[in-house]
Amino acid sequence: VFQSHEEDDRKVRRREKNRVAAQRSRKKQTQKADKLHEEYESLEQENTSLKREIGKLTDEMKHLSEVLKDHEKICPLLHCTMNFVTVPRPDALTSCLPR
């Protein structure tokens, strides 16, 4: 009878210890899932922000390309034969500019 009571106590302690360990494990798993969810949310926000920035930069690039294309049509320096001189002279640029 005494040995049976002692075994029962050991089983109860072991079950309690196992229950506490299982609770700790579930809590740790929940915390890990929460942390991953927070990281996911943060990365989603950063991704949205970067996509917005890409859109703005793409628009700016299109605008600047159009400005450059329009400028190239009227730029006297691009049409000047002096641009092909290998040694630049100080008066080369001024000779290309309209007077």
C-alpha cells in the first residue's frame, strides 16, 4: 500500500511537471507566432511603401525623359559640329549658341 501511494505521488508530480512544461511550450509557440505575425505586418507595410516609391520614381523618370526629349529637339549644342572636336576649346561652346 505504501509503495502504491508513493508511485501515485510520483505520477501526480510527473503529470504536473509535464502539464507545466506543455503550458510553457504552448506559450512559447504562441509568442513565436505573434512575433512572426508582427514581422509579416511590418514587411507588408514596407513593401507597400516601396511600391509607392517605385511608382513615384517611375513617373518622375517618364517626366524627365519627356523633358530631355523635348530639350534635345531644340538644344543647339547637340546639333553643333563643334561637338566632334577632340580637344575642346573655350570658344567652342559659345560658337554653337544662338546669338
